[in-house]
Amino acid sequence: MFVVVLFNMSNIVFYYHTEFVLSNEAPLQTWLNTIAAAEKKELLQVEYSFVDVKEITKLNQAHLKHNYATDVLAFDYSSGNQIHGEVFVCEQAVRANAAELNEPFLKELHRVVLHGLLHLFGHEDNTQEQQKNIRALEDKYLKEL
């Protein structure tokens, strides 16, 4: 396994544990910071790690007791409106979702990256109403990208 970290002074950092690398880090960081401001949150540090199916499955099993791969997991260490957390993204799962939903890969990837951040902001998706609300926020902010 290898890790690629591109040097960055941002409060949003991307780590790559697979061959996948974002091609649009800087605009994505700007977009995510804009969303944080709109949500009245202060981003102290948010780390995005792109991992493979095996790793996301292990994390999902260890932390949520779900024995399957997922597209995104968020771990929140925030205090109030000061946001600090880790978001794990499985590019392979995102690609599968995009194909199943007949969506462009990048649109689905941006939705998943945003979804993880919204969880750090305290938005949940455990009920149908919460799912509806978080999806509405995703749709709103995706239009701004």
C-alpha cells in the first residue's frame, strides 16, 4: 500500500491510499469552505482519505458493525461549530453508484465528498426525513460547484 499526500496549507487535506487522485483539489477545497461558511461552520481540519473496497469494508465493520463496502464514512471530532473530522471515500463504490444511478462519476464523487462533510456538520440520514433533508442540501450545494 502506498500513500500520496500533495503538499497543501488548506484546512481540507486529501490523502490517497489508492491510485485514484482528484484532478480538481483546489476548486473542491474552495467549494467545501464556501459550504462551511453558508452552514455557519468553521473548518479547523477535515481530512479526506481515498481508500479501496477492502479498507472501507474494514472501517465499516469496525465502527458501524456493517460487513460491506460503502461509498463514504465520516468520523466527527468537532466541538460545536468548529469542525474537525476524517472522511473516508471509496472511489470504487462511488463508481458503482454512479453507474447504477446513471450519473456522471464526478457528480457522484462530489455528492459523496459533500455528504461526508454534511455529516461532520451534524446532518444525519438515519430516517427517511433526514435522508430527504440531506439530499436537498446536497442538491442545493452541488448546483454551486
